[in-house]
Amino acid sequence: MKNSIVALMLAGNLSSMAQTEIPLWDGDMPGLGAKIPEAVSSNTKKNVIRITNVSQPTLTFSPAGKPETPSPLVIVCPGGGYNILAHNLEGTEVVDWLNSIGISAALLKYRVPNNRMGALEDARRAIRMARKNSDDWNIDPKRIGMIGFSAGGHLTAACSNSPDRPDFSMLIYPAYLNKKGTAELVGEIQVDGKTPPAFIVQTRDDHKYYRSSLAYATALDSKGIPAELHLFSKGGHGYGLRPSKHPVSQWPQLCEAWLLESGFLVPPGR
């Protein structure tokens, strides 16, 4: 198994995997993990590495160079329908992008499949771990964000409305946030005045999930929480950072601008 995993990582040129994985739990993990061993597979046609059956959640920290002052940190939550984790598409590739714009990143390997409660406990633990280790990691404990894709977007929203909240959030084509057939937020996520600001991206032709973004943005607006919503016409679902012919591929530049404008990212030299 180890050899096959290494081969898949090398095939994807995943530079951030040089970092050490940090176990999230030390014998005190609430709930259960998968019943069968962890597995890694690859969809060669779409170049997506998939991880499932996660019983030992981890956080892989990747610093943004060696800044003179503490950097912001973003915890990365890949999607995969709470069934698998799209490890490179919505994980390591995102870590590399964040590092390139001066943000330290931590890739969350949360429990799957079919374990939303365990995944949320893992995300909350990741926030607590980041704040506890802020000095050692040279990160600003008041600029710890979270970015999630698809199911990871739902997880980001859930964590953003839990007792362990990030300071800002980025939801990229989030799923499962609206009540079926409506643009009303699902009941298990309760937005309030302490919910962090959000940057949200989706496309109108993401027919199954686009109302997730509308529901969350509307709920934030009702509580006076700053939110920037970009709803593009076309682009579908599951594109990550990879370029396409559609304008939605501009979202990383828009997101960086939002981070700068909101003060979560400070330009070099300031």
C-alpha cells in the first residue's frame, strides 16, 4: 500500500506532501472512523487522487516561506461528497496556491465515508490545533481561515458556525447548504453575529448545488456578516484551481483581492 501511495503522489507532482502529517487526535477521538483500511485511488482521466476510509484524521502544515512576521493560515478542506477526499484537485494544489500568495496552509484529512459528525469534529480540532501552535508555526492566531470545496464547503460553513470558528472562510462550489428546492439555509447550520466573513463562488449551471451559495450568502446578509458572492453563468462543479474556458477560472484572483481588501492578507513590505 505504501509504495502505491508514493507512486500516486509522485505522479501528481504534489510538492506539499513533503510536509509531515500531524495526527489530529491522540487516543481521545470522539466517534468512530471507517471500518475498513484507508485506500488511495486515482482517476487518471481527470487526474484526481482520491482518499477514502479515513480513520486517522490528520493535518499537514505547509508554511509560506519564512516571513519576518506571522502569516495568515488557511485550513484546506477537500470535497468528495463526504465519501472520498479529492486530495490533489481540492487539496494539495490549493495548498500550493495559498503558499504562493503568502499564506501558510494546512491540509485537513477528515474522516470519510459517511461521517459528517466526525468530519466536523476533525475540522473543529484543526482550528484549535492551529491556534494552540500559532507561535511554533509562525502564524497569526487572529487570521486563521478555512477554505472548502463542495462537501468541504459544507464542512467549512458548519465549522464557521460551531464553537471553534475560523476568522474567515472561503466556500468554493459548496454543497448541501440549502433545503431541497429552495434557497433557504439548512437547519443544522445556525448563522449568528459571530459567524466569520465569507468569500463564496458557484456557477448557475451547477444545477444541483448552486442554491447552497445563495442560501448561505442570504443567511450571512440577514445577520450583517460581510460576504462576497460570485455567481457565474457556467463552469459546472469540481474544477478546483484548474483553468477552463469559463470566467469562473478567475476565482483565485478574485479571492486574493478579497483577502487583501478584508485585511486577512497583507501585501509584502507593509
